[in-house]
Amino acid sequence: MLNDEEAEEDGIKISGRLFGFLLLGIALVFVGIAVLAVVSIVLGGSGSVGGIILIGPLPIVFGSGPDAAWLIAISVILTISCITLFLIMNKRYRRK
């Protein structure tokens, strides 16, 4: 049977800075949702939504509202640029 010290060694070790960034990202998502909800209520409830969900190589594009086309276009551009940046950084890392 494992004692407490051995049980703590099992698992993934992450740095405190990485964990802080993770918590900051989660907090920013919730703050953004709250800001959008308040602004939507104050300005009359009109809003648009658009985005992309990537499941492996298959993109799922969605949007709703009067400005959804712009939001979907921006989402597609950001997704393509992020994938391109990932591939470039991956090649640079493998060279070393």
C-alpha cells in the first residue's frame, strides 16, 4: 500500500506559473460571458454569435445573428492562423 508521500509523487507535475495562466484563462472566459450578458441586457438584447469547433481535422462552423458572417470569417481566419503557427513552431522544435 502506498503512503501519502508516494501517492503525491504519482501524477502530472506542472509549474505554478502554468497553473496560474490556466486559472486566468478560465476566469477571463467567465468575465467575458458576464460582460456580454450585461451589455446585451443594457443595449436591448441584440447580439451575434459565431465560432468554430475543431474535432480533429473536422471543423464545425456555427453562427447566428445579423453579424454572424463577419464573426464566422474572423473565426476561420484565426483558426487557420493558429494551425499554421502551430505547424511552424512544431517544425522548429523538431529541428533542435
